Amino acid sequence: MAISGVSFFVMVLLAMIVSVVAVDAQNLAPAPPPTSDGTKSGTSVDQGIAYVLMLVALVLTYLIHPLDASYNFF
């Protein structure tokens, strides 16, 4: 049984409407205001560590990739 183009379009349109309504129903709570005491929060330290780890992973990827490419399987 083949689906006609019109019914496929109606189903896609219905899915888009349902997804928009579902996303709109999930209102997120507002973010807390920043601290005014001038001290840095732990999130900036965590973000710095994450950037360093991503940089290490990138460097290791480019160091290991030539070793992978040197094998001739075919």
C-alpha cells in the first residue's frame, strides 16, 4: 500500500505541529542571577578544564591519525 503525496504532507505537517506544541509545553525555569560578590564560580574553572581536555584530544587525534593511515589493508 503506497502513501500518496498529500497524505504524507499532512502527516509531516501534523508531526511538526505536535513537536512545536511539545517543545513549547516544556518551559524552562529562568537562570539564577549572577553573584555580585565578585568571586569566580566553579563553572569557569570547569569550562577551562574542558577546553584543555578538548585540545589534548584534538592533538592526540592528529598525532595518532598518521599511524592509522600508514596501514595498507587493501
